[in-house]
Amino acid sequence: MAKTVGILTGGGDCPGLNAVIRAVVRSSDAAGWDTVAALEGWRGLVDGNFRDLGPQAVSGILPRGGTIIGTSRTNPFNLDGGVDKALQNFADRGLDALVVIGGEDTLGVAERLYREHSLPVVGVPKTIDNDLSGTDYTFGFDTAVTIATEAIDRLHTTAESHNRVLVCEVMGRHAGWIAAAGGLAGRKAGDAPHLILFPEIRFEREKFLARVRQCVTDHGYCVIVVSEGARYADGKFLAEAGTKDAFGHTQLGGVGPVVANMVREAFGYKFHWAVADYLQRAARHIASKVDVDQAYAVGKAAVQYAVQGRHGVMPAIKRLSSRPYRWKIVPVPLAAVANVEKTVPRHFITADGYGITAACRRYLEPLIGGEDYPPYKAGLPAYARLRGKSVRRRLNTPYLLK
């Protein structure tokens, strides 16, 4: 009887997820294994909601954004009986290994299930925030870099034309990698963005306002990139929604207007704010080629590890050189990855705390090279649809790992 690998995607979606799914299915098929998806992340494993995936089911999904098997921020350890249900459904469905695609929270669950219950898991690094330890960067981030850079490049012309202060809010709770990427838009002194607000650098209101005023005096306008996780010296976020998610994280949102109104109240400047929001992780039609290539590579490696019986590990991306840009896939233990955030190092941020250094630029620039466009029809991307059906449990036996 053929062995079966399960697959799930957790947390936020991003470009490259379907490339991983396709790589897992095709690589599993080549190894003689079946593939079954747990739908909507850990929730699918807890609820026993599965779908068979074969080569035909994933045909044409490579250029599609998001994840065809759904996602959620479910944490089985925070649900009554959630872990027992997940383990039981794993056994009942006859799975031999589980490929888990996600960021630090999703992989944190995978690592704990492996450590405490010997669940045979292989992690795959995914997050646009690039805050996952153990890997040089994560797929999804490359495209977010491209989008953030292009957004600043587009927005600065309006700010300059109308002599406005323009604030662009980007994602990044504790790590300002996407905000840093916005700095790529400025290639010489005086170019936008003029100020970047990082979670790694505590926000000082008076210092910030003084820099804005000087920028408007010097250039007639000011473009500011702010990470959603920008914080005061006491650690409080500039913008908090007052709620928490399943992993205990404070829900954020609205730091753009907070900063913009701060400037308006201080100086009365004309202002505008924009939020990149889901565009950072949903715009597959301008995904970087690097993103797609690396996503497929980690998916293929994950199956190789599963077939070899190498569990509790994650295929990580290791940079070999920046110029020319070269990389390879290496295995790292999940224990070294889960729940460990990778923030922007201080030497990547200028001494004044408002810009990126040459070292940061050398790290980021290779990631925005090349495009991977989907097919178009009547001026819009023509995406494939998932073909397949949900399946019921095969077995009804107590949890027993094979």
C-alpha cells in the first residue's frame, strides 16, 4: 500500500504557497507516495477535513496566488482536545508524514507536536515578514519586497506633485524587513522614502517630528514608510486593535493614519496615508521569479526529507553569494526555528534609525530580480481552480504512529 504525506498551510497566505503545494504533490507522486491536504491549516487536522491531491488536481496552480488548500491561524494547543483530535485524525487518515508550511507560529505547533508526541513532521519556511530564524530568508518575502518597493516608487510622485507628507503602512509586527525593503526605492540622497519607522527602533515623537519638518523644508514633501509594529520606548505599539489572535499576538492595524495625523496636528501639513495591506502578500501576478523558484525548491526538499524519514527538520534557504546571487537548500532542526524571531540587525539600519545601510541594500537587492507572470486573458490573470474533493477518514483506530 502506498504511503501518504499530508500537507497543510497555516497563517497568512503569500505568493509561492501554491508552488510549494505543487512541488510536494509532484515530488510525492514521483516517489510513489499519495498526498492528502488538511484544509485550512491546523484546523483541518483538528476537524478531520481532508482533500486528496494528485498531479491533475494541482495542474496549472503555479501562477495562482494564495493557497488552494486554505489557511487559518488555528492553534491546536489552545483548543479543548485539539491536540488529541489532530493526532487521531492523522492516524485515521493513514498519514505517514506531515509537511507543514508556515511561519514561526505554525512551525512552533509542528515542532511541539514532534517533540511531545513524535508526530513525523517536516516544516517549510513561509512568511512575508522574513522573521523566521534558521533560514536566510523565507519565500513570500521576495514578492513583498517587490511590492513595497514599487508602492513607494509610485506614491512619491504624488507626494512631490502635491507637496504632501505621505505615509505608507506596511506589514511587520516585530521585524521591519518589509519596511526596510521600501528603502530600496531611494537610490540617492534625497530620494523617497525619507524616513522609515522600524519595530526594532523605538519611536520618539519629538525626534520624528523634527525630522519630518526638516525634510519638508529641504524637499517640499516627505515620504514615510512605517511598519505596523512600530513601538514606543515602553514597548507599546503605536496602533493596537485591542484584541489578540490564537497565538496571543496583539492585533495591529491603523498605524498609517496615526502617524499621518500626528504630523498634521503638529504642523498642519497636507497629508495622505496609504496601506499596502493584503497587496503585499496576495499580488501573485507580479511575484518575483526568485520567490517562485525557492518555493518550489523547499517543497521538493520537504518531500525528500519525509521519504527519507528525516522528521523534525525544515529545508532552509542558505545564501552562497549576493553578486552573483546564488543559494542552496539545507536542512535545519525545527527546534532551532520555531518561535524564534529574526529581526532586522542594527547594522542594517542607519545610525539615526530612519533608513537602511549599504549592507542592508546588498542583502535585499537580489530578491527583487526577475518576474514570474501568470497567463493573462482579457487583461487579467487567468488562474486555475482547485480540482478535487474532500475525503472522509479511512480508519477508526486509536492514535498510533507507524
